Amino acid sequence: METWEAITTRRNVREFSPEPLAPEHLERILEAAWRSPSSQNSQPWDFVVVTERSELEALSKVWRGGAHIAGAAAAVVLVIDDEPDQRLRETARYDIGQASMQMMIAAIDVGVVSGHSSVGEFDLAKQLLGLPDGKLARYIIDFGYPAGGKALKPIRKPDRRAFDEVVHRGTW
């Protein structure tokens, strides 16, 4: 798949087939995260990969809208330092945002769909994942093959605000 096709095809999916991910697909997704750019190459992240059904079901409880995680083939939890410095905290969040998108684009490239979720129950996530002190699970990306074996197609007319309403050139 070409990059532009991956970008126009990718969307949040909440229903997955029960099929496990091919190991080479999961490794490609994880390598995309590992290769992601970060501010000053700080690489402020760790990635916890969850593939066991019982662990995915438990993990689905860390956010009120996370039920879809239970049906995924895999979930990648993005972990950063529980940083008190606002500048470092915001930079780390931006960097894991880049890693998130890179994983999701790499996933759709191999026919794997994804969705994302925040973490609301930080203590529960820390307990379930065995995170050390000073670490914070912020977001979860779940992955799987599309339910019903349906391949996604590029979205020709996206449901978005008008392009000229969103893009400001030079000034507001």
C-alpha cells in the first residue's frame, strides 16, 4: 500500500476478527513505534504489548470507552515518565502521539486495523501492567484484523470540517 492510500484508509475500528495477529505484522507495528521521531531523540516512551485475551479484557477496564480493547488481537500501551515538569510532560505526549500514528499507519499498510483509547484509571493500568514507580500508562492502541474479513478502502469524502475552514495560510 502506498503511504497516501494508508493515510486515507486508516480510521478507528472498534470491532476485530478473533484471529491473532501474524507475528511479522505485530513486529512491523512495534518497529514503527521504535523508529518514531522524538524531540532531541529523547525517546521518552516504553511500549507494553498485550496479546493474552484475559489481559486484554482486564486492560479494557482502564477507560470507560475501552471495551473494544477486550476484542482486539493485541494492544500496545504507551508509557511515559510521570513527569512533573510541564514542558517535558507535553513534549513526551507529543512524541508518543507521533509513535501512535506511526504504528497505526504501519498497521493499515499490512491490513491490520486499529483504534485508540486514553487511560483513565492510572493505578489500575499500573497494577495490570506491572509498571515501575515513576511510569505512567497514557494511551492504548488496539490492533486486529477487521471483523468479517472486510478490507478497508480509502475514504473518498471524509466527514471533516471544510478544508478551507481548518487551514489558515499566513494568518488566521
